[in-house]
Amino acid sequence: MSTPDAPEKLKRRQQIAQTYKMAKKSDPRIGLWILLAFLVGAVVGFALFFFLPGPNLFWGILGGILLGFLAATIVFGRRAQRAAYTQMEGQRGSAAAALNMLRRGWKVEPAVGFTKQQDVVHRVVGPPGIVLVGEGSPSRIKQLLATERRKHERVAAETPIHEVVCGNGEGEVPLPKLVKHVQKLGRSIKPAEMTDLLYRLKALDANRSSIPLPKGPVPTSMKGHRGNLRGR
């Protein structure tokens, strides 16, 4: 007889399988790396638990399995995340998909600003204040960021506003490093202040044209894979 949480467990296994298949497309050796990590972790775990506090075969085997599984999970998470970034890089909207990896306490709004040439600016609100993330042509995106900065200053002049350009050029932040870069911008506002800030930004967005993300293939949000990337 199936238990109530059986569907959730099945969904979890499907997510892991989907993530593995996705990662294998750009990282064909991911299976070998996971196996190697498990074997190394198992050997180390067996040695630690077998001799502490005294020789015990049962605890040695159990410790080896647990540490091996942990090592395999960490390697799987890191290589799957790297593969996801590799597949997204260069696609329209990839920065927005990466920013969705930010955890609780962050609010991401994709494509708050855009041009006809499909340059876009995404907005992140979090502990650093307001972070405007641009992706597109370097010559056009700077102007677009400046325009968006002026708009946000009208409703949140006292809030720090950061500008980030996602890309591989000079002064730009590569896609795989975007989330960490945003997280390291410091802490300037408190959760209570963020609530008021979001309310004012909502009023700003109400006056914008209701145009979605640029047309074309936009990568799937990485947020759905977050539970499978715990080892990163």
C-alpha cells in the first residue's frame, strides 16, 4: 500500500534523473566522477568509523556508505550546476534563470527594462538593496542600466543601487559567478525595510509597459533544480 508521501518521493527521483540527464549532455563523464567520489568517500568513511572508538565492522560499513553517498551528492551537485550554466550561457534570459537560484530573502524580477534589440535588465532586491543586472550588447546595456537607475532612484533614493553586467567581457561578471557576486554585495537593508521597498517598486512597475521577456528560447529556471544541487 502506497504512503501519502510516495508521490513526493517519486517527483524527487524524477527531478534527480532529469538533472542527471541534463548534466550528462555537456558533461559525459559525470557518472564516472560521481562513482569515483562515492568510492573515495566510502574508503575514508570506513576507515574513520571502523577505528573510532574501536574496531567495529558494522559501523565501518555504515560510515563508508554514508560518507560515500555524501561525497557523491556533493560532486553531482557541483558538476550538474556547472553543466547547467554551460548550457544556458549565451542564451537570452540566462541571467534571470541563474538569479532564480537565490534563496529566501531575495526578490527577482526579470526584464524590468529592455530594448528592441533584446538587451534586458533584471532587478534583484535583497540585503544589498537594489541590484540591477544587465545582459546584452555592452554598448547598449550601460545606457539601459543608467536609465533604470534613474527610474529606481525616484522611488528609492535612499536605497543603495548596484549595477552588474553579466557577460565574459572586461568588467563583466560571468554567468557561473553571478549569484555569488550578488550575494557578496553586502547588507544595507533589513527585512522590514525590504517590505516597504518592494511596495514602492510595485508602484514603479505599474507604470511600465506589460511586455514579457524577449522573444526566443529562454532557458528554464534553475530554481527547480535547487534541491538537487545542495552540494555546490
